[in-house]
Amino acid sequence: MMQFGFRAHDFGRMTIDTLAQTFAAFAPVPIQLALHKALVDPPHTGTISPAYARNIRTTLAQQGISIGVLGCYINPVHPDDGLLDSALQKFEEHLRYASDFGCLVVGTETGSANADCSFHPQTSSERNFDRLCRSVERLVRTAERHGAVVGVEAVARQHTIDSCDKMVRLLDRIDSPSLQVIYDPVNLLPWEGLAEVDGSIGAVPSAQAQSIFFSQAFSAFGDKIVAIHVKDFRYVDGWKQGSMPPLAGDLDTAGLLELVGRHRPDIDILLENCDPRSAPQTIGTLRRMVDPTS
């Protein structure tokens, strides 16, 4: 059975003890934990130790919380070589201690030719794709040595991996069990509208159009998906607004969950942009979509 959880930093920065108490109400529950976004006292690069990681793992486990994804969101194509190397070292440190955290997956997006990961026309260039491949291969080799997994997340238009096809190219080029996919359906939706079967683009994509689009990802790399992000979206004036809380927009959430149930029934589904005040209702509704008796 798929498990629903949260991105921890959507609830604000906390100590690890407060974080554990906060998410205990949802247990058993997986979370995405980005140390530098979720904790008030995150470790500096080079200071993570087995003891530090095990303390976090134990503190969470005592409350029925597991880490589904250890977030280390860097720009793996940063235009400054020195800063890129520093970012990769930070990610490699997370990989080295992932097992001590009780989580094998360390996740990142695939970056932009702009340092801040904003849109840049050269991000989609072949040269930038090659730069990403060099970074990812370095991380994957580290992951292989430590029994960990590099989880990469695509973002349409804005990031180096911006489509299912490019994700497949990356997976083919670096063929390793230590390279997997964090799939965010909303991230991959086209920014300027989703075409219907007849080619038209309306303000609200139909359930059929969404199903066809999402099915493409499962067909392309479904066996490589290690976690799924769920949020919501709307098209406003023909432009995607893709950072809405789950169940707040036009995503055919029930249809998406049906697809997940067919392709990856035992997987962590991590909710993004949840308001802590509405989180109990949101996760309850999603759990009932999958299991009406829950």
C-alpha cells in the first residue's frame, strides 16, 4: 500500500525534537527531510557524522516517522565550477551518511544555467545536458560505493531535465541502480497548457488528457521511480501556476493515484506545499481515495 507523507520544511523550520512531535500525529508517515530547509540548526558541510544521522533517525522513528527522501537540492549545472564542486561535495556527504539516516534516497532537481535555477535559454542546450551528466555520474559513483541512491526530479521548461524524453536519456547514459527518479507530475506538465486528444488546449485539462500525459512517464521510466511528489496546479491566462497545495487546483488526483496504484502501488507519496492547518484533512482525504475504509 502506498504511503502518504509530507515535505517537512512546508511546516517551517524546527528542532528535530519539535519536528518529530509535529509529524507524530500522522504516523506512520514518511517525510522528505531537507536538513538545511527544515531544521533551525542544520549541519555545515563536512560536519555530518554517523552519530548525528543516527540521532535524527532514532528521534523520528520513536514517533513512527521515516525519511522517504533526504533532500539535498543543489544546482548540478551551476555555472561557477568552484561553487558546483562545493555543491557536489555537499551532496556526496549526504550520500555517505544516507544509510545512517535510515534513508537511501538523496534527492535533487537538475538545475539551470542560471545560478539560482531560474529560467535560462541555454539550460536546454546539449552542452548543459552534458554538464549535468558529468555531475550526476560523479554522484552516482559515490552512491554506488555507499549503497545509496541519487534521486533526480525533472521540471518542465526551467531545468536541465525538462521532459520524460530527457529523463530517459539521462537514465540510459548513466545506467545504474543508484540513479532513480523522484516523479512530480505537476512539475512536468507543460507551462503553456496541456493538449487534449484533438489537439485543442483549454483552461482546464480533462481527466483523459491528464491520464495520457501522466501515463507517458510511467511507460518511460516507471520502474525507476522511487518516490512521488504530489501538489496541484491551475492554468491562469494560459500559464501554469504549479505550486498549489494538494486538492486545491485542477489535478485529477484520483486518476493520478489510480495510475500509481497500477504501476507503483508500494511507494512513498510526498505532499508538497501543504498548509499545516489543513494537512490532517488533506492526508485523510487522499488516504480514503486509495482505501475508502481508512
